[in-house]
Amino acid sequence: MDQAHSHTHQQTHQHVHPEHDDSDGLAEILDLDAEVLAEHTASITAWLPLQDDPRQVVDLGCGTGAGTFALLDRFPEAYVTAVDASAGHLRRLRAKACARGLEERVRTVQADLDDTAWPDLGTPDLVWASASLHHLAHPERALGAVRELLAPGGVFAVVELAGFPRFLPEDAPEGRPGLEERCHAVVEHLQRDHMPHRGADWGPMLTAAGFTVEGRRTIPVNIEPTGTRAGTDAVGPYALAGLRRIRGAVAAALSAEDLMALDHLLDTTGPHSILRRDDLLVRTERTVWAARRT
């Protein structure tokens, strides 16, 4: 997740998704996602089939800025309009831009992309939407709006996540192997009705909206364990924050044994804390579609 990569629609389904809300440490998760998956995000921006480096870019559902700053790094002459429904995320993004001396190259706009009328976002050469379209009640309407927004020949990059990353080996934790998969199965069940476009194939929808899809690429994320304590790098805190958020959604559906094992992982003072493990990994995948307005 940009990841994890996402942040445009505040609806009741958000409490079951570890990436999209202002509360319960979501901003921390987004920041950690950006740090852990920075290399993979950079590989996506490098792959985009652009005819020239874009000067005007729009990041739809920007969250705390994972995509925004990756795009600023990739295109040093570009200016980015970062759009999100969350005022808190935008404040955090703005603070980062100022800290990095990039405030002149970033404009933040608070907007709900399900609104029928969008604010003025200019005429961008590139529109980026990472893990955000699946939150919309009417994504087809947003796709049409993006097509009207883009400059002729401009590119729309849509990034979709296979799901929140997995961190534990299959035989972990001791005594309750497969706990993480059981937690995610509960989350996916809860999301099914509220987020029908989660994991969608955006290619046909982009074509139906009048775009020419010029490329699709699936990028596996396989970060192997470092052999050091998880609390000494970003993966441990990322896993801790993500599983903490998932717990609120899955607690009622887990067995007492599973819930106890999950709580042991989340207890940072206990001997079974996830931050004490040296076998954490990061497994997920991202798919990106590059579509041109012709």
C-alpha cells in the first residue's frame, strides 16, 4: 500500500480496511507503507509510458503523500496537486512538503471524488490514483471526470492492491499457524458488500470510459526477513500498526484462541510481541494500468 498505498471516501466500510480513515493510526500506517514499499512505488513511476516528463500532475486520493513524493522525485520539474477527502492527511502531507523544501511544488485540495462536481484541478499531463478508486461508490463517474480533466495525450495511472501485506510466516505464530490469513479472510468477507471494486480489473472500465489502455503490469512485493529484530526497522512497526487496525474489525469473528494469539502479537511489552520477531516478511502485489487520453 502505495501503496499501502486510497483516501477519498469516508464511508462506514472504512473501519474494516487498514488503509483509509483518519483515526486509529491510519496516517502512521500510510507513512510506514510509503517507507517500506518506496522501491516498488518508484518502479511503477519509472515504468509509466510517458511521451515527455509531465509538468502538471494530479494525485487522486493522495493520503499522506506516498505517491505525491514518489512523483516529485521521479519528475523533478513537475508540480503535483494532491487531492484527498481527509483534511488531516492533507495537513500531514503539507508538513512533509515544507520539511523537504517542496512546498512550492505541491498544492493540496480537499475533495470527495464521489461528488458530482470536482474542484478545479487544472489540466494535468498525468493523473495518479493508487488504492483510491475502489473506495468510490461510482468509480465509473470518476473515470469519466479524469478523462475530461487530462490534457490530450495525457496518462492516467491506476494502481490497485491485492490486499494489505502479509507479514508472518505461514507457520506463525507458534500454536496458531495461519492466524494472519484467518484475520484477512474475515476482513475480506466484511469488505465484500461495501467495497465491490476492491481488487478490480480496471482495464475494461478504463476502456469503457474512453481511454486507450497502453500497459498493465503486476509488481510482486517480496521483502524477505532481515534476521534482525523487527522493532529495529520499519517492517515491524508497519506490521504492528496494520494488525492493530485489523483487530478492531475481526475480533468478534475470531475464536478465543486466535484472538488471544493476536493480542500476544500486539502486546509490545510481552515476550511474543511482533516487534521481537526476526522472521517478518512483506508479501503482497500491486497492479498498475497506464491509460492514455487519445
